[in-house]
Amino acid sequence: MAIGVTNAPDKSKSSGSIINDPQVRGIFYQAITIIILAALVYWIVDNTVENLRRANIASGYGFLNSRSGFDVGQSLIAFTSDSSYGRALVVGFVNTLLVAITGIVTATIIGFVVGIGRLSHNWIIAKLSLAYVEVFRNIPPLLVIFFWYSGVLAILPQARDALALPLNIFVSNRGVAFPRPILGEGSQYTILAFLIAVAASFLVARYARQRQAATGQRFPVLWTVLGLVIGLPLVTFLATGAPLTFDVPIAGKFNLTGGSVVGPEFMALYLALSFYTAAFIAEIVRAGIRGVSKGQTEAAHALGIRPRLTTRLVIVPQAMRIIIPPLTSQYLNLTKNSSLAVAVGYADLVAVGGTILNQTGQSIEVVSIWLIVYLSLSLATSLFMNWYNARMALVER
């Protein structure tokens, strides 16, 4: 009769298998990492609180309601030295948005023109586009800002000798002065008509796409949109008695009076960021067009489509699917590079926040506001560009 022998479990083997288990090791290392990060955060917070206590600085954002006591050179909203610190930061934020949006639009236009110019069969245009890209792409943006501010705008004539351009526009080393529009009673109807025209234009464009997809017939979208956006507000403007006047700048013996003025600080920053970023966008556009199969061009020419229409209707729409992702990075870079405005005294968010920081000593709060604002702008830009990229993506049937 055989007697069965039961082997006792090998504890060392079971414990070794637990240690060698990748899942257990992963959990262990993640827990250690979390503990170290938590300890580091605790040390930073405790050290910050202790330093603030020693310096007798009260933490919190209550200082935003205090009187600022300083003026801002350029502001799109009303601001005086009696306004609060919070309103000063709003002014800086609006100025940052202004230079970012105008810079993105201008850089995109210049970048597309130069990028297509690099692929031109005209030797002069191709080489000039190449020279533009190589020059601006290899110069630091801060140096480009100084070039426009000190090398171009600073050598313009004095205000009393300002260059007179058509439409009562004056250019001097103090900026560009132009007539300031003054809206009268009933102008809100013109604005409403413009908004309705824009909404109708989107509907027309959508209808045109659906019609072309269904029948192959093209709808005159451009002329229809121009008729709506220009014609409807113009008719409304004339019907309401043209409620618009202008405060025209007048050249005096020593200065310009009246009108609106765009300061040289904004012009230098706007031109520098636009031309600098456009050099990178041009290379992105060139690479995107090169990424489209040459057979697409040959097929379009075989159908009798002219070269310009081939570029606009065949090549560029397909290249946009390659262009948009890296283009998003350049938009983000331009927005973040706007913080260099402090170098020329433009009152952006960083410059205004720096003044507030020096006056109040609330460094933690001011820096946190900078972080939140720039992070929000970057995320908003990324979300919009991702949405646009999804719309431009190929849809399989």
C-alpha cells in the first residue's frame, strides 16, 4: 500500500514570485514616487509659508481690490491710476490677447505666402523666400523685437514731422495715429446686421459644401459672403442715418492731438513676433505641400485645372492635414513669446504683473496668475486647433 507524501509549499519560492511580479513591482515603485512627490510638495509649501511669515507678507488675493497707483501706456479698456490691481491685470490680459491674436493672423498669412513662394518656379521669388526663412529663423526673437523697436520705429520722424498717409493716418516714432470712430445712436443695429450676416455666411458655406458633394456644382460662396458681410451692414448703416463720426488726429507744432494711437511698443512686439513666427510657419507649409503626392497635381493638370486653382483647391486642402498639428505649436510659441513685451515696455500681462509684484510683494499670487492665464490660453488654443484638425481629417465612407 503506497503512502502519499504531501510536499510542503516553498515559502521562499512564493515570496520570490511576489517580488518578481511586474504588477507588484509597478505598484510599489508608483507608491514610492507618490510619497516622494508628496514630501517634496509639503516641503515647498511649508518653506514658502515660513518665508512669508518671516517677511510679514500676508498671503491671499485680497490685494487685487487695492488701488494700483500707476498708469498703463496702452489699454483697450478704461484704466486710471485709481483703478484696482485686479483691473490692471485685466488690462494686461487684454493686451496679451491683442498681440497674440493679431500676431497669429499676420504670421499665418506671411507664412503661407513665403512657404508657397519657396516652391515657386520663379528663381527670384524662391531665393527671396529662402533668405527670409533662414534670416528670421536663426535670430532670437528678443533680438528681432529690439530690431523693430530701435532699428526701425525709433528712427521715424518726430511727432511734429510725422509722415502723413491717406485717410488722416500719421506715422512717427510715437506710433501710428489714425481716426478714432465714434458710434452714434442707432449704431447697434449695424452691429446686429453684421452679426446676422456672419451667421448667414456660415449657413451659405455649409449649403455650398452639401450642394457640391451632392451635385458636383459649385456655388459662388465668395461673392455671396462678401455681399452679406459688406452689403447688409452697409444698407443698415445708411438706413439708420449713418450714425458714425470720426475723431481725426491733427498735427500740431509739437505733437499730434485727437484720434487713436498705436504705440511703438505694440508695433515692435507685433511685427517682431509675426515675422519671426512666420519663418517657421513657412517651413511647415512647404513641408505640408511636399507631403502631398505629386500624382494629385498631375491628375488636376490632366483635368485641365489651372495651376493656381490646383494649388488652392487640390494641393493646399490636402496639405492642411499635415500642416495643422505643427502649426498649433507655432501658435502656442507666439502666445508665450508675447511675454517678451517687458523688454520694450509694452503693458502685457507679465509687465503689469511685474509692476504689481514689486509694489505688493505678492510674488506667489502674481506668479500663480501668470501660470493659470498662460496655461488656459495654451489649452484653449490646443482645443480649437484639435477641433479644426478633426474637421479637416479624411472621413472614410
